[in-house]
Amino acid sequence: MSVLFYYPLKFNNFKVNNIHKFGLIRPHSNKLIALARLLDVIVIGLTLWAILDINAAEWDRKQTWWLLISIVIFGIFAEFNELYRQSRGLSIRIEIKRILFSWFWVLVVIMGVDQAYPLVDPVYRHYFGMWIGAVPVEIVSWHIIVSSIAGIIRKKGRNTRRAAIVGANRLGVELKNIFAEEESMGLHFVGFYDDEQETEIDGGALAENKLKGNFRQLIKDAKDGAIDIVYITLPLRTELKIKELIEQLSDSTVSVYYVPDLFVFDLLRSSLHHIKGIPVISIRDTPFYGVDGVIKRVFDVLLSLIILSIIAIPLLIISLSVRLSSPGAIIFKQRRYGIGGEEIVVWKFRTMTVSEDDNNIKQAQKNDPRVTRLGAFLRRTSLDELPQFINVLQGKMSIVGPRPHAVAHNEWYRGQIKGYMLRHIVKPGITGYAQINGYRGETDTLEKMEKRIQYDLAYIRNWSLWLDIKIVILTVFKGFLGAKAY
């Protein structure tokens, strides 16, 4: 998505040495966000108090722990899910999902703590269940009510702002369409302004999208008070024209936003950062930086320990079966590329009569004579990959991520598919987004591998903890078994 920059119009009262002190660009604050956070906390606390009061139950120390844990955990996961991000156009469906997901982890944490230090006494279990069920309903309800009322007010023309777009181009039309689709944003589209006679959209589209006039007309309309906000979508190469427009618009009271056309780049996990007030846009970056990296690692370790404890006996049975079925090692260790393109050793149960790991490896095919009878079953059911949970604990792999390929395959495909190596800015996974979408097993054509890479990069762009959980669940039902695994 494109990033909106607010350009501060009035620098006249600041000396040059003060610009660094106050920051070139400051985050856009919204007191309503702080109010929303506070109201959610109040709802959590009042609901617990009301349930105990109605049932004539006394509030004790353990209920205080319920409240403290719920406020902290809900706040943390609401922040991770960007529940409170400032966006008038945030879909209520997405908002509800984020609320429920955040509150789900409150339940998980409290029940986890309860195993070590009893927090939910049998006498209070009924009240606890009522509270856990009532809070998300009440939070969702008040969010829906506020959003609906705000949307109705804006649709009636109240609390709206008149917006003009400078640049009759593809990005400008996309922005205009967003204004039309998200009426709750309260932005009334005035029209396009552009000096160029030949634009990126044809004349019919321009007529439909209201070409109001040139830049001179824009300045006049801004000074006459016909516009409240100006969004500039001109290409980056027109820096001098953009600067001139902003200077001329400073003689009016309009707010000015610059919308850089980042679609000219191949974006991968794009985000906006600030370094001492200087805006920095990441074109390509890993999603697992800082706190997100810790969350990902904790998720991998905990789930791997749980799964390994469950499959311990099956691992022993499969190990013995591999040993007895054919001569050779039980575990096949193969060099593959990990995060940063560094070589790692991935473990699998041996499924072939050979252990190939050189510069010329042939992918397994249907009725491959190298595959043992037991190996065919293990590959078809993905049981051969179970030892990779140990690789996860070693820190070489993740449970969810792009599937690692043999080094020989990597070296060949990186020269054939644009952006192939970008999949290595994250750890490889036991399962992945491509696998649950049918791209598992042999990739006998370049088109199949290109499609797999597209899904791998889509995973990196859209990563969230919820996406990992979703992929794990879908893997259980449709990712392990498949006719494409030979």
C-alpha cells in the first residue's frame, strides 16, 4: 500500500536548529485512540465487577489478578493486531476479528497461569466463564455502535472534508476509488487537478473521474476555501513541481498529503519508519524484526515442544521401521538454504535408497525407483518431515515459512525466477502458505515454481501470528496429505 505523508506547511517560526529538535515529520496523534483504549479497559473491569455484584460474590485477590492479566494481555495483542491504528476506513469485520483474537489470548494466558498458580477456583469458575464470554461481546458491541454512528453522521454530510487529488494517474484513481468505497472515512471527492494533457488514464476515465482543472485552478480553489485536503499523487520524478505546489498551497488553509507511488518498486513487507524525525520507507524487509521476531520464536518453540511430546512414540516407531525396511541411515541430512541464504542442514527420515546431496539432485517423481515402499508412504503423508521440529528447536527453521529447497535447486532457480532469493529473508518452514494452496511436492515446470514463490512472498508481505496459526490448522487438514508428494 502507498504511504501517506503529512507535509507540515508552516516552518516560518522555526529556526533551522529547531527542526532537528522537534523532528522533521512527527507521528499523527489522535486522542480518540487513547480514549478507545481506556474505554476497552473500563469495559473489561466493569463487566467483571457487574457479574460479581449481580451474583453477590465478593471481589478477592484472584479477581484482581484476572483483571490485571486481561488488561495487559489484551492491550499487548490489540497493539500487535493494530486494533487501535488510526484509520477511518478500517473494516468493522476486521476490527471484530482483531478484538476476538486479542481476547482469545487473554483466556490462553489466564488458563496457562492457572496451571502453575490456581487463579480460577471451582466456586468462581462459573463467574469466570460468564466474564470471559461477556467481555468480547460488549467490546465488539460498543465498537460497532461507535463505528456505525460515526459512519451515519459522515454519510449525512457531517464531519466530512472535501478532498482533491493532484495527479490524474493510476495511483490517483485508486485513491479516489478508496474514498468512494469507504464512505465512513468522511472524505468527499472534489476532483482531479493535473497540468499534463496526456495522462496515465484515458479521456473517458478522466471525464468519469472529474478532471477539475490544472494546477493554477487548484491554487485558486484552495484559496477560495473550496477544498479542505489535497492529496498529491504525482510521480517521484516531479520533485520540483511538487515543491512548487506545496509552497503555493501554503497561502491557503488546506491540509496537504503526499502519496508516493511505491508501486513502481517490488514491495516486500514495506513499512514507514522514523530515524530522528527523518521518514524512512522500507522497500524490502523481514517481518520478524524486534518484538515480532520474539513472538515468532516463542510460538515456534512452544508449539514444537508440544508436538514433539505428542509424536515421541510415533517418532520411535518410524525410526525403527526405516532401519528395518532398507539399509542406510535413519535420518537423511541435506544441505539447504536458511535465513540470509546461509546453508543449514535439514533433517528428514530417509525415504530413498540413496542419500543425494551434491550439485546435481533430481526431484522425486511419481513412481521414482529411488523411493522405498515405506518411504513412499512417509512422503505422501509428510511423516518424513517430522524430525524438522528438532531443526525448529535448533533455531535453523520455523514451523511456518517458505519450504527450503536443496542447495543445487536454489542455485538453478535463483537465475530463472525474479526475486527468488527474497524468500530467504525469513527462516524456512516445515509448512507454508504455498503448501496449503496446493503447491506441494514436485515442481516439474518453471511455472509451478514461480507460483510457489509468489505464495512464499505473499506470506512474507502479510505475516501475522494469526496467519501462522491458520496455516498450521489448514496443514493438518489438507497440507500433509496430497497426491503431488512423491
